[in-house]
Amino acid sequence: MVNSVIKAIENIFVDKVDNNRIIAAIDLGTNSVHMVIVRIEPHLPSFSIIGKEKDTVRLGDRDIETGNLKLETMSRTIAALSRFQQIAKTLNAETIIAVATSAVREAPNGREFLYRIKQELNLDVDLISGQEEARRIYLGVLSGMEFNNEPHIIIDIGGGSTELILGDSHEERCLTSSKVGAVRLTSELITTDPISDHEFNYLGAYARGMLERAAEEVLSNINFGEQARLVGTSGTIETLASIHARETSDSTFSTLNGYGFTLKDLREWVSRLRKMTNEERANIPGMPEKRSEVILAGAVILQEAMTLLGVESLTTCGRALREGVIVDWMLAHDLIDNRLRFQSTIRQRSVLRVANKYNVNLEYSERIAALALSLFDQTKGHLHEWGNQERFLLWAAAILHNCGHYINHSSHHKHSYYLIRNSGLLGYNETEIEIIANLARYHRKSQPKKKHENFQNLATKEHKLVVEQLSPLLRLATSLDRRQIGAISRIECDYRKDDKVLYLKAIPHRQDDDCAIELWSLSYSKLIFEEVFGVKVIASL
């Protein structure tokens, strides 16, 4: 099958990528830890999969009372990750991108677990939201299936959550994530073997109730006259496709990508699976090890989703989150020249969407962003060494720093933190969202302190340093537009290293404006800047 990302978003030769460039992506799921290793193919540009690994660690099997990840499960996962690292190294992978989803996201000790992984393996794992997971699944499916500009619904049934996505080769129309997964429902709702009629009926009703809102959102975004095809990804659906193919066809399938089955077929399998014991399910040809324990719950979730969506058939796709992580990384590192600009600008559009949601004055915020970035650029190499990634986080914080006014003017910087932290920004991992929220939090009043809970949410010293050094830039920028009228058109910085003095010249928008209020405000906001960087700031007009 012609690769849709080749045709839709990767159709330009990228000279900068070496033929032998190899990267790996790891997904810490609720049921399993997966790794895919790929070779970048610049002449397409695309990537080919050269290795896959999986270990069923069951991160979703959490402590019933506390909800914490269990010690033995965390140790088992770290052992698997260590093995994955060795395999990636053997295959000459230059970098490993790792993400964690619902099990780690929901566990009270999830962040501690990621910190432990960093300490023991020196592996950074990004904690991503449900919507961000859905976006990357969409990217992954686009890299392996042709949509022909027609609407497709993607369903990805994981261990802890189910993602429903609507897209059409272009911008995703709808991204949803529901807390209903094969491992979650098995552990919470199934105690009998074979399942009792009462538990089976409750299982279906519960899955239907949890998916109803997401299905309605998807259907509401399908235009009149359109017919959306359903695409299924990940373990549950791949297993159902495999056992169906083995039973109904004499042929041996080298890949199940593009294989289809109907809702009628699925209902027949659900009816059969519910009557079997776990041992009997394990003996079904094509049933992977340990999948038999959770396949019934996964099949019921799929059955209820197809019924709610009103679709009669499903086509499988072998690519999903891990491949989407690869595509997202390639886009972020300019390894794909993206014809569909929405993918490369998803972060910017997501920030502007949140700004509009909370009635942010964009004209003012864009001026603050321009001033903050000008300070960033003119002090780089002199007072800091942060790069483009941190620069973009500063831009996002500058755009959103005043969104807390939506709740109340009083302590609006604290409200900004909360709104940004819970806004579901797309294209960012949890750490990046935390940094943006903290930068906005410290654009006024107190500087970052150890006792502040929001500051402690930043897991590493480096992340804390980003906030400590970039928030003073945002403070200065807000001072330079104190009246919010664009009184200062631009700034010029001159750093004298020997004297440790930063001369800041503000150029007024109007010649007859003495900008006295801006200079007065600057005289206060510069104090924290001077303390952080160990310099004296001398401002003039």
C-alpha cells in the first residue's frame, strides 16, 4: 500500500537526513511496553521498520487501595526498558523517544516512576495526555494507510484507554480519549471464569456508557453526505483480526495491515469468547500469550464502539502510537518537509486555540511574546544557552500568561498556571506543558521557590532552571508594555561581560511618549532578572 504520509505530508526529498539514520520509539502502555526501531529513508522521505520488541508488564495492574503502580511492576518495566535500550544500541539507534500513557498518567506515583527510570537508565520518558496520544496515533495511521481525502474514524483500544479519532488525510477533525481499556475493564469488572451473564451484561453497558460521549463527538464532526470508514489499531484489534483470518481463510497473511472484518463477525466472536474459560481462549489459534486474559473486554469495547458509531465493518492498520511518535519526532526535527502545514504548526495552533478559549487579548500577548523573544535572542550566548525548543516554550507562555484573567484578576498568574496545566495543549508532552504553565505563573509577583507545589512538579534540575532563567525575561517583557498600548516598539540589548552590565535601550513607538510608566515598572521587574543572572540592568529610552 502506498504510504499516505509519503503522498500527503512527506513528498519532498530531504537532503539533510543520512541514509543510515536509525531511531527507536518506546510506548509504555497499560498492558505492554513496546518498542519499534526504524531506519529513516530520505529519498522518499519516510521510514522503514527494522525491529520490534514487546514485553507484557501490566503497568495497569495497580494497587487497588492507593492506585499506585506496584513496585514489582515498576521493576519489571525498568528491566524491560533496559533490555530495549541494549537492543536499540545493537541496531545503532542514535536516539530513543519514549512516551507513557494512561497507566502512568493516572497513577499517583507515576511521575516518581518516570524519575526513577531517568535515574536508573538515563532515559527520558514523556508523559502525554489522552488527546496528545490520539494525535500521535493519527500520525501513525497516516504513515501506513491511504485515506484519499475521505473521512476515517480510527479506534485504538489500549489497556487503559480507548482513543476515537476522526480525520481525512488533512487536519484531524476530532481527538478523543476515554478511560475504558481492555486491562482496566478486565481487572475492575470481571471476576468469573467463564464470565457470568450478570458481569457480561454490565461489562457491555459500562463500555457503552463510557464511549457514548466520544462517539457522539466523532459523529457530530462528520459532514452531511459523508461516509466514514472505520480503521482499527493496536493489540486487541490485531488479535481479533488474526484469529478471524486464521479461521476463515486458507491463506497465510504476511501482514494484517488492511485486513477487514464485520460487526457481525465480531458479535459472533464475542458470543464465543464469553462462553470460554481463560485457558480455552489461550488455546485459540493466533491468540498471543497473555492476550487471552483481556481479549473479551477488548472485544466488547470494540463491539459497543462500532454499534454507537453505526459502522458495519472495520479495516486494520499495523501502525499506531509508536509510529506516530516517530513521525512527530521527524516533524519536530525538520526531517520531513511537511506539505500539510497543520502538522508542523500544531503546537502554535493549539496555544492560540487555548488563548481564544480564555478570551486572551492576542494583540497584546503577541507584543509581549515579541519582546520576550527579542530578550531571549539578544541575551543568548551571554546570559543563557537555551535553544529553539525552550524559545518556543517561552513564546507559548507569553501568549497565555494572562489567560488567568478569565477566572479572576486577583492572583491571575496562579489561575493562568491552572488553566494552562489543564488545557490539553496538543503537540506538547506533560513536562513541556508544566514548564509553560510555570513560566506564566512567574511572570509577576513571587519568583520560583522550592516550597511552591507547581515548581516542585518539575522533575529535573534542568527543567527548573528553564523556568528560573526564562520567567525573568517574561517579567521584563510585560513591564515594557505596562499600559498595554504597545508604547515600546522594540528593544536593543548590549551586554558588557567585564562589567556584568546589561544595557537595555527601549525604542518608543511614539517620539513624544516618555514611557515613564514602562520604565517605572521595569525598575521593579528587573530586580529578579539581576538576581538570577548576576548582572546589573541599566535601562534607557
